[in-house]
Amino acid sequence: MAVASVCALSLGTPHVPPHRLAGALLDGDATLAGIVVTELRVPRLVLALVAGASLGAAGLVLQEALRNPLAVPEMLGVSSGAALGVAAPLVLTLSLPAAVQPLLAIGGAALGGGLTLLAAGLGRSPSAVLLTGAAVAAALQAALLVLMVMADQLDLQLIYRYLLGSLSARTWDDVAGLWPWLLVAAPALVLCAPVLSVMRLGDEDAEALGVRAQRARLAALAIAVVLIAPVTAVCGPVAWVGFLAPHLARWFNPGAGAVRWLSWSVVWGAVVVTAADVPARLALAPVETPVGAWTALLGVPAGVALMRSGGRGRGRARRASAAGAARTAPQDVPSGSVSGVPRPEVPGHTRGIREAGGGAAPVPGGPTGTEEAR
């Protein structure tokens, strides 16, 4: 994160060496470097960190609540719904203040997530929620395509760049619009983390421990909406950060639980967006590319590779555990014993019954029940 932050503040036109960043920040409006750093690069860096942290946390909440590593905002209709809520007034030429955009994004995200849960039976089955969410996301994306057909050329360029996720031309006002929503989401995340650990056990075990799985899943979706929608309203749907960040958290801390994974998903989400914004600004300079294109281009292959390596690591651990158990097991088990524990001597009449096939009838020549009682 430190390396990506220094690169984000130093590289570009004008180039500001790392050892002069402190002076540029103190100069402020006095020099060109100070204006560029304080008014353009620092707000963009802060927005990248906040957006990445929110998307990483939302991705882990959805994956743990649905017990599926592919449960990401893009697959549940949340991101598409938020983008539709922001893009529709732009195409329909509705004049709305900037403060209303987060509310429109939250309404669209809640619409997409709510349709997913309703169509899947209010979230009773995690696999049904994921499959239904993919269908709802496809329908909302189709609605976005209809809006793009209706838009004129100028609005079409704005919508296209917005739908890919961009941090270009963002200021301190955009950053300030996120803080009220983060103040609501942060306490909810703290309360949600222990419940996510219980949800990993399955719906039946969670119900036995006092957690109502259906309500917990609805609450997890509500928290994810509050985290994703304001970021989408400002930056657009920055793709697949919620997929990659939780997998990085699990890969580096495989033995941890949902509480530690949540904190590390926040950190890795911030790192992913901040690192992806550097090539977004500089790869095709002077033209800026959307940061969402880089997160999708690099995040999906990296996430799949992490999933495969994690699966192989768990398989090796299970094989090593089985091999260790085989080495510690007794090699020569005497007859008449089970797992090395000697079997007690069986009386003669019982042995006769067992050798005769285990029936209850007395063996000829053996003592009768009256004799045994005497």
C-alpha cells in the first residue's frame, strides 16, 4: 500500500520525486506541483483507498454469508442495480443535485439485491441466491444497454466511462460524500463479523446456535448495499475487487476466521484499487483508462489462480494428515483385537453361537439357559 501510494502521488505530469512530496504538500497552492498533488492526486488516492476497502469488505460479507467464493457484487445484481440507479437520470436528462446520487445508487442496489433474494426464495439456499443473482445482474445490464442506446453521443461517452469504473477528475467533494455512509457501515461490519463465523457452519448448525440464517443473510446483503452503493455512485462499478480481496485475505491467512479475514479484505481491497489506478493513469498517457478495466483484467485471473492454489494446499494438508495417521497406526494387529485393543475372551457357548452364524438358538452340546443360571 505504501509503494502504490507513493507511485500514485509521484508519477505523472508533472513528476514529483518521492523526497519532494512533503514539500509539495506543504506548499499547497504556491507551486504547480503543490496544486497537482494536493488538489488532484491526494483526493484520488484517498478515494481509491476508501473505495477499495469498502468493496473488499462487501465481497467478504457476501461470500461468507452465502458460503460461496464466487458470491461477488457483480454476480448478485447489487453493482448493476446501483449503476442503473445513477445512469438512468443522466440519460433521461433529470436535473438532480449531487447529494442525491448516493441515494439513487442505494435504491438501485437494494432493488437488484432484493430481486435476487425474492426470486431465490428469500435467500433460503446459497446456491439458488448465486444463480438467481447472475440472472438478475444480466437483466439489469440489459436495461443499462437500453439506456445507452437512448443516450446521445456525449452522454454515451460519460455512461461508458462510468460503467467501467473511473477515478478520473475526482475531488475532495466526492471523498466527503462517502464518509456519512462509512460511519453507518463500520459499526454494522463490527457486529456482523462474529455472525459470519457462525454462518460458515451451515444454516442448520447456525440455527442450532441461535442465528437465524435467513435474517442474517438479509442483513449481510443490506450491509453490502450500504458499502457498495455510495462507492458506485462516485466511481462507478469497479469490477471484481470484491472477488479478489477476500481470496487474497484467505490465501495469506488460511487458518484465520471470518473476523480476521474481514479486516484483511479491507486492506487488500484498498491495495488492489490503489495499485490498479497507477497503470490506469499512466499506461496509455496522456489518455486515462478506467480503473475498473484494470481490476477486471488482472483480478479475475489472479482470483482464479488463488482459488486453485488454495484448493491444492488444502488437498496436500489432508493427504499429509492422512499419511501421518497411517504412520502412527499400529502395523501388526493381533487376531481378536480391534485397533490394537485386545478383545476379551469369549465364553465357550457364546463362541459357539458366533461361529454358528450369530443366531440366538443354543448350540448343540452347549449349556442351556437353566444350567447357566444355576
